[in-house]
Amino acid sequence: MEIKKLVNDKPLWDSFCKELDERITYSQKQIEQRDEPLELHRLQGEIKALRSLKLLRDKVNNSKPEVY
């Protein structure tokens, strides 16, 4: 399984998580600047999806996931 290579290679996983954190931060800044309900809802969904990717390692390795 190719995903196992990603989640079990520490330097690669750390850089992936760093990228996810940067995207989450960007989306949070976008939320602060928006006032349309539909756009706010879309950005909230985007953040939720990015955070769920951070739990991928636990899911692939069948570990108990951390709560975000």
C-alpha cells in the first residue's frame, strides 16, 4: 500500500503535516475575511478535511487516533 510509505516515513510525513498546517492556517485567515454564509461553510469543510488527513497515519496503522 503506497499510503503506508507516506505515513511511516517520518521526514516525509512531517513535511506533509507541515503543508496541511499551512493550508489550515490559510483557510482560517480566509474565514476571517469572508462574510458570505456559503463561503464560510465551504471553508469550514475544507479545514475539517485537512484535519482529517492529519489522522491518516493512525487510520492506516490501525492506531487510536488523536482528537483535533
